[in-house]
Amino acid sequence: MNLKIGAAVILTVGLVGCAKRPDAIVPVDIPMAAYTNLGCAGLSQELVKERSTLASLSKQQNQAATGDAVGVFLLGVPASSTFGGDKEGQVAVSKGKVNAIESASKSKGCK
């Protein structure tokens, strides 16, 4: 009986520490004022750059989430999160930057 309880505790702890999928990560609130000094061309360049960064981070985050799921299943430990693979904070910041750039672009009437 104690073995079952111990296994349940380990599994619960493992699941709590698992990396989230990128679509489940909430963006950080970044004010659009950080980008209002740029013109439409600059905003467009920044948006392309930040979307590329977000795509790269999202790919890494998906790999971390998959690694955690496998690690918890096989070892009872979220391996990717344990060893620094979780990029949740970076994904949240990048999503916030994309939102801020898009808002600044809209406020300036850029296309």
C-alpha cells in the first residue's frame, strides 16, 4: 500500500513540474510604448524577427513538453524541465513582444 502511495506522490510531483505546450503559455504584458518610437518599416522588421524567435522558442518548448511527458512516463521525473529545457518564460516574453509590436503597428496605421 505504501508503495502505491509513494508512486502516486512521485507521479503527481512529476506532472506538476512538466513543461507547458506553447499555446498554453500566457504572454507577458509588454507595453506597446516600447515600440512606438519605430516607424512602420521598423515595426515590420521587428515583427518578422520576433515571430521567428517565437517560432524557434515554441519548437524548443514543444520538445521540452514531449521530453517531460516521456520522462514522467518512464522515470517519474520531468527530465527536460529538470535539466533546463523548459522555455516557458522566454515564450511568454516573446509572445508579449509580438502583441506589443502588433498593437504599436495598428496604432500607427501600418499595414
